[in-house]
Amino acid sequence: MQEIDLLIEARWIIPIEPSDVTLEHHALAINAGRIVGLAPAELAKTQFLPRRKLSLSSHVLLPGLINLHAHAAMTLLRGYADDINFADWRNQRIRPAEIRLVSPDFVRDGTMLACAEMLRGGVTCFNDMYFYPGQAAEAAVRLGMRATLGILTMEFPSSYAADADDYLSKGLAARDSLLDQPLISFCMAPHAPRSVSDKSFERIATLAAQLDLPIHIHLHESIQEIEESVQQHGVRPLERLRRLGLLGPSMIAVDAVRLEANEIALLAEQCCSIAHCPTSNMKLGHGSAPVVDLAQRGVRIGLGSDGAASNNRLDLFREMNHAALLAKVSAGDATVLDAHAALRMATINGAAALGQDKCIGSLEPGKLADICAVAFDDASLAPCFDPASHLVHVAGREHVSHVWIGGEARVSDGKLLVIETAELLDIANLWHNRLSS
């Protein structure tokens, strides 16, 4: 028998790979932070000798969820600019607040609050775009969470950097300082076409190729963005990026709400990924990405929460539900984007977009043990005929009972293990007072 650290027996396991599979009464074997086996529970008892065993008799095990687009530190701006149009949201509320308050402490504290929220909701990895990535890394590492941090680039000055070259220099320095941190990786993060020059885009394309990094960018988020691009550059934003050489398998296009048929074909041809943020785009009045058409063309689609300033929750269960419902209503077809497809969007698709699908995103032997357990023992979830459908349409983040990252427990029996609630409330109250003064 093989000695292992942990054996988890569960009522159901949805491994994601292979797709469309739900296993009953199986067990997951974990050793040295990795999955070493997945077998029927009775068989696993004869194969593994665990130092610890956990029986989850009414639970579903699935891979940790992957938030493909977030502005984690903006959790401190949750509800600060609700129910106003996008231009006023950005120019009258969010930008002035950021100019006044964004600092290393703001980013560290806000990211800590965000990580706690995401962990409690089964998210084990997030792809972030914000200022001060070193402080965001400090927060993620403290809470033991996996993070891909953006090397943010824009032409406009901030408290963090003076211009595009300064943003790139500081982001690359943060990356260099964290190369040995296993929980942290990086991507190039040009903010949006409207805020980045052609010269900067060309440099970003070169750096992404040299360093083998994804490119994470807001794209075709609103009609205004597209109109401005046509006025200033003579083409729509996606065509501008194509001409500048940014499209390809490393591209993660965030939002992608306003796409024409030829643009969907181009994204498919170039093997780009989409970070679909259904709740944020609904709340800001932008619309919804054409995920049915994108999926039919083979475009990889992951799910993002966006920031709490435009969504209010960093909740991948809600994103799965909203993504599925929006797809069905937009297509007029209840069969599109079924539960297993939504689960893939929240797991393996996000991992693949980040270039990490060989390590995370599914429960396969050899992969890192990033795992989420969801309890189905509440009467409000009964009865259950299809666990996958239940995860997307019935359960919520409040039903997450356990979370492991690299085999290390981060949530147990619904309790966050890595930080006290009192400290998180102190952080939130401090910044609430500063914003209110």
C-alpha cells in the first residue's frame, strides 16, 4: 500500500477531466501537495495508507475554482458606486477615490479581504489586474492563495507609476522578486486599448513572447470604447490589436461584449481566450458576451468576477449561474451552456487561459491538489438528481465546506483557517472610514 498524506472520500467527485463525468462514492488520494490517485472508495482503501482520512458523505468534490479576471484590491470599494452609468461610475466615483486612496497599504489590505472572500467561496486561483502587484502578492501569499498578477500598463500617471515605461519597469521588477514563490505567477496586463499606445502595445507583445506570459486586457467592453477607437485609430480595438501582433493563444480578452461575427471568427482563428464577466457587465449595463457563438467557434471561455466595485461579490458560483442563464435566454435555447460546460468555464478553461492547465483546473493524478468541497446536506438543496446541475443552479458559495490549495487546508467545515474574521472587519472598517471622510 502507498503511504499518503490525505485520503478524501466523497459522495460525488466531478473531476472536470474527463468531461461530463460525475463519479459516485470515490476517493481522492493526496501526497506532497499533489493528487496521486482517484479511485472507487472501497478500492482506494486497499491502495493507499493515509496519515489522515476525511469522509465527506454528502459532498461534491471538484477542482478549486479559477477567477479569470479580478481587481482584487477594489474590494475596498464594494458598493461605493452603485446604480450609476458607466461614465459616471468611472470618472466621478472610482477614479477620484483611487487617486485619493490607492497606495501599497490599500492594495495589500483590499487584496487580503478579496482573497478571504474568494477562498470562502471555493476560489483557489485568481487572475488580477491592479496597481502595486508586490503588495497583492504579499496578501495572496499570507492567505495561501494562488494568484496570477498583472504587470499593469497604461499611459496615465498614478500613485504607482508615472508612465507606461514606469509601469512596465515596476511590474517586471515585482515579477523578478517573486520568481521563487510557487503561489505567484504573472501576466502582461495592458489595461485597455483606450489607455495604451501602439508603442507600448508593441513592447508588451515582445515581452509576452520573450517571457512566455499571457496578455490580460479589457476588450470591447462598451460601445463608447469601440467608437473612440474608430475615431482615433480608424479601426475597432480588436483589429488594432491584430495589426500590432497581440492576438494569439496567450491573449485573454476580458468582457468581449461587443463582438461582430468576423471578430468572433478572428478570436477563434487566433486561439484567444475570453474572460467572461456576466454579473459585472450586466450591472454596468454593458450587455453580455456572445458566449454561445464564441463557444460554437471553439473559443475558450473562462469566468471572471471583475472587481467588487462593479459586481459587489467575488462569487464564481453566481458567475456560473448567470453565465448559463444569460446564454440560454440570449440563444432562446435551454440546451446551450449546460452545467458541465459552466463548470469547465470556472475551472479548466481558466487554467488553460493562464497556461496552467497542466498543474491545476481538474482532479487528475499528478496535478496540484487545489480542491473545493461543497456540502449538499442542507434541506434547501434537497433532493439532488444531478450534482453538476446543483452546483450551477442550486448551491452557492455558502455551501462550500472545505478548500485545499496544494494539499494544504485553507477552509475547513466552512471556517476560513488562514485569517481571523475580526482582522478582516478591522481592515474593512478602516478603509470605509477613510472613504467616508
